[in-house]
Amino acid sequence: MLKIGVIVGREWSWPPAFIEEVNERKAGVIAEFAKLGGTRMNEPCEYAVIVDRISHEVPYYRTYLKNAVLQGTYVVNNPFMWSADDKFFGASLATKLGIPSPRTVVLPNKDYVPGIVHSESLRNLIYPVPWAEHVEYLGGFPVVLKDAHGGGWKNVHVVHSMDELFARYNESGLLTMILQEYIKWDNYVRCMCIGQEEVYVAKYDPINRRYGRHDLPPDLYERIVRDSLRLVRALGYDMNTIEWAIRDGVPYAIDFMNPAPDMDINSTGYEYHRWCVEKMADLCIRRALEPRPQQTPYRLDV
């Protein structure tokens, strides 16, 4: 019997609903919570597919998943891409694709690990950072300061002055931060993308983190769906959300590094939650029954 493993953290509405959905379909595939207790080198993986919801916070899981891909397991989402992704790369990628995105600058870190001697280890860095030039490039204040690798709206600050920018930057420690143009939006939506084929568009309040039914006109809806699929296909993500801030009829891709997106019934609501359960079941069963290689940075034909 083919197996789908689920790796989760604290969330407790989507994972059991997904497992129940897969198992009730009786498609020759069963789903279960993966159990891990240390992994030996080149160890075979018992799962045809693994759904990863938490490896960004549990490093051992990420290491385990890379070996699983080596053994032929299809992992949602690809741990090699997830390890390499960041919000600055995403902004550059969107721009390359011709998709509107806020102007973005990645900054040198505020602090460094022990052993970094500033006068010797950082000789490539310009000091002081040309803050005024960066802010001018972004169109002036307000600007957004955020963690290049973060999620869940952690370490995100809208700053309105140079003094406020310095204060927030000085709190960032070892994080790599980005500065981003502030988009004063008229409308805001969040798109759940599954399998690089399916898109669920929901109205979203990013301040209070509430979902609702979108009110987009058909042409704008179609553009957002099309561009959402272009982004996840370029990134290689099978499970991701993309947030769009709409200003003067133009959708700006604000945040699309969400490879463990919110699927919880308590925040998304029942309809959105069930869509995620069913579409993820479709995807994972298909990947188990019709296996295909996952894109990786390594080669075995050497």
C-alpha cells in the first residue's frame, strides 16, 4: 500500500481532516502522521509522498526531507527550493516575470555570529549603508521593513521616518531584513495555490488576518489567477499562498513565500478549509499513484 506522510506542528484542523479525506477515498493510498526518530544516511523512505508543514521551524525535518527526495519521495513542498527561497529573491523573480511587485532592497545584517570580526570579515560591505538612497528608491516613507526569510507576519514593520527605521533595524539582530515600497492598497486578496494548477482567491484583511469572499471584477480575477500560477510554477511550489495588494486596479504581488500556508478552519472558514483538504488530497494521491521526479539541484548521472 502506498503511503502519504504528514509532518506537522501545532496546527490541528487541516492535518487530521486531510488524512481522513485521503483514507476515506480508498484509492490505494493511505495517509498518516509521519514518525521520525533519527535518519541514517541514504536510508530508504517508506512514503511515496510527504506533506511538509513545519520543517522551516524544525531543522531536523528539513534534513530528513532532503534525504527522502533522494530516495524518490515526492515532497510538498520541495525542501531544496524552500531552503533556497527568500522574499528578496521572490521580488526579483516577480520583476523578471513582468509581474508588478513592490520595489525591494535587501540589507546587510545588523549583527553577526561570534567569530565575525567587522574590520576583517566584512570588507566587502560599504559603511555606512546608504539609507537615504534606498528610501528614495522605494519612493519615500512609509516603507516596510521585514525579515527576508520570515512568515506569519513576524518581524514586519511599517516605518514612517529614518529614526523609526534605525530603531527597528537595530532590533533585527541576526535576521536578514528587506526594505520594501509601501503599497497603499484599495483591495487585498490572498490566493491559495495547490499543485501549480488550482487557485482559491479570498478577500483578506492582512492587519486582522481575516478572510472573506473576494469582490474582484472578472478581468482582474483572471489576471490574479494567471499571475499566481506563473509565480508558483516559477518557484516550483505545490502548496503556497500569494498575497496581492491592489492599487488603482493593478495587483502587486506582496508576499508569496508561504510554503506552509494557513489552512486552519478557525481562521480561513469552512469553505476555504475544505477546498484545501480536498485539493491537497487530489494532489497527493495523484503524486503517489503517478510518481514523477522532483526537481533537485543534484545529479546522479555523473
